[in-house]
Amino acid sequence: MRQCYSTLSKLKVLLVEDENRLAELLKSAIGDYFSKFEIAYDGISGLKYFRKLKPDIVITDITMPKMTGLELAEKIKKEQPETPIIILSAYSDKEKLLGAIDVGVVKYFIKPFDPEDLLDYLCILADTIKQKNHIKLKAPFTYDLQSKQLFKKGILVHLSNREREFIFQLLNSPNYTLSNDSIKKTLWPEEDASDERLRTFIRRIRQKSDKELIKNVSGQGYVLNMEDE
């Protein structure tokens, strides 16, 4: 059994392939290893699926109607540069693969290929994605961007969904800082949350983690304490 199966199970994959038979074959062969494995049958649909699904990995045929795989890859890279893209190609399309380098495609497979070879490569890719998603905070804390989970010395810190979302929002904010008003609007969008409710919320996170993990910026808001330099 591949050691990467548990990592694969957390990933979402989008396959864009106009050959229905091949698309269904790949989904049947490897689709169950992932949290989601969606299929689009042309480039335009693929782009719509990409924006809706926000997949971790995109696998696309190079020659398709309406929009080629390279055109799709170029649009995806403009929107999400970090998304790894794998190209599937017939041997006759080999010259077109030169353009894949410029677009930033990470790998290509020449048809016909063994789905197991694709799965092996996806395992390698999954480990890379896992490392990128694991953010170091102030020691000994780390945060998994993919699962939105906080860890202390590798052990899961049990937070509520709102608490996990709060840390995620801090990580994606300039200088890892959020104002009091921004926090309240993000966490309680339908309510008029009080300052006391916010302070209680922060206090509860500190009790579960550490008082130094989230620091107060006097009169402004809160900042996430990142890895010590």
C-alpha cells in the first residue's frame, strides 16, 4: 500500500478530458483515492469547474474543442499560479508540449499510459502540496492551510470551525493582522458582535493553544505570531 494514500484522500482533483471513455476509466481507476475527483469534458467547462471546485491538482488533455489544454492551463495559472497542472497528450501532439513549459505545466503523460504511473506521480505531488500547505507559526505551532487545522508539536489542537477560520483569515491578511471590526464582520456576519464577545473568543483560543500565539495590537486588533526569525 502506498504511504501517500492518506495525503491523497485530502486532495481535490479536476480532470479535463474530452474522451469520455478515458475520463471515466481514470476516475474508476484512481478517483476513489481523493476527497473529490471531478470531470469536465472541454476547456470552457473545465475553467468553470476550476473556479467552483478550487482543486488542488488539475489534469487536462492538451487537444480539446472550445479551449485547448494549454489555453486552459494559462488561464488557471493567471488565477492560481500555485496550482499544479498535468497535461495528457497523444504522441502526435508532442510538439505542442513545448508550450507547456512556458505555461508552467509540472508533468505530461503520453497516451496511452498506465493509470498507476499517473497515481505514482500524484503521490509525489501530494507530498509537495502537503509541505507547502504546512505553515510554521510561533514554535511549536504549525497550521495546515488545506484542512484549516492547528497543530502543536504535530498534535492536533481541537478548535471550533469558527476558531480555525479565524486563524486562516489571519494568515491571509496583510502582516497577519486583522482589525477588531474585520474580525467581527468575518466571524459573525449576521450579528452585531460586542467587543466583549470578541475578547472571550480570543481568550478561548489562547486557552486551547498559547497566550503568545495570537497577540493584541492595542486599540487596533489582533496579530498572528509567526515563526521566530
